[in-house]
Amino acid sequence: MGLFKKRDEYDAIYGGGPVGDIPVYAEDDYGFNLPGCDEVYDEDGYSVPCDGYNCNAKVKFHNGRYECPKCGKVFDRADFFAYIGANLPGPECVTCNNLYPGCIVCPYGYETDY
């Protein structure tokens, strides 16, 4: 790979790793380079498999969208929340661009239990 950046204290606390060099681009289970993608979990902390035909890859959050890196399926927020059986803290979650669940700070002031 060769591209690295220094992990700062914020990354060490919220990114789950020690301070030091980390790769800029990480590969998922299928060998896809996923710059700027976040792992997606349901409200119980389990990864979310894609429901695309014969896919079952882990859904990722990229540029404000829930999408599958293997088959390319994009979930709109309402469909994604229904798919994972989300118990949303408020109606604005459907139109917000933050990763849910996993919001560190809610722009609408909602509190979450995760």
C-alpha cells in the first residue's frame, strides 16, 4: 500500500487503535479499497450483511450512504433502517447524513443508548 498517515489522539480514542502510522486505504474482506468508508452495525452491534441477490457482503457507510462494496447496492436511509429494525431516537434520523447507529454527536440533540 505505502500510503500512511499519523494517527492522532482522537483516532486512538475513537478509532480503536494506538497512536502511530495507519494505512490511508484499508481493504475489506473482498479486497476492495474503501477510502472514507465506515463499518456499519445494527443496534445490537452486529455487522449488516447486504440483502442483494447472492451477495451477503458487509454493508459500508460511504459519503452519507449505506452501500455494498461487492454488488453496489445502495440503501436509502428509510429502507436501511427498516432492514435493520432500527428504533430511531427521532424522525430527523431519516434525513440526517450521519452514520446511524454510531452517531457520536447528534445535530438534533437526540441521545442514544449505544
